[in-house]
Amino acid sequence: MSIVLPNEYGYVLLAASSTFVLNIVHGFLTATSRRKAAIKYPNAYASAEQAEKDPRAFTFNCAQRAHNNFTENLTPFLGALLISGLKYPTFAATLGGAWSVARLVFAIGYTSKGPDGRILGSSLATLINFVLVGTSAYTALGLARGW
């Protein structure tokens, strides 16, 4: 079996590459919040007591959780994006770019407004990912069945 990549597959890779920049943004938000809260390494989070007493520690926990949530969702997203792009490259790339924007909204909202600030970005990213997963399953089934 050989797979020929569509001419537009570069856009899929561009959308995938946008997640590298997004990871850098998360790292910046987390590092900045860590420094302001004076949370020392190797502590991954401020303690519950610290976060209750110090809004900067709470903000750090939100930034750290947003970054962790991003990395938890990144692998399934990339898999769905890359598979979907084999059959629907422009559609997949558009969804991939939109996912990155939604995840940026998630990161900024969570870090600046706490858990309630993540809802819009999370909702959009989840919806987009759901469509990509369905499209990737359809693409994989088509490849398996020879469509």
C-alpha cells in the first residue's frame, strides 16, 4: 500500500506546526506566573493553602493546569489532524488552525480569569476535535476498505 499525500497537505503540516508556537505561549504564561508567585522548582503546583492565600499562586495553578490540559489533548488532536488531512487536507487544516486559536483562547482565559475563563476556548476546541476525530475515522475506514 502506498499513500500519496495531497498537494494541499502542507497546510495540514502548517496547522500542526501552529501547536509548537502554542506550546511556547503556554510555557511563557506558566513561567511568568511561576515567577510572580515565587513557586520554586520542582513544585509542579502551588499548594492549596498557598493558592487560597495568594491570588498569584492561584493564577500559577491555573496557568499550569491550562498547559497540562493542552499537552493532554495535543496527541489525539495531532493524530486526528494528520489522518483527516490525508483525504480532506484543506478542511483538516482549517479545523487545525481553528483548534489552535481555540486553545489560545482557553489558555488566556484560564490564566486571566480562572477556571470559568476556560469555558469558551474549551467548548470550541472540543467541538473542533470531535469533528476531526470523526473525519479521521472516516478517512481511516476509507483507506482500510480501499475507497
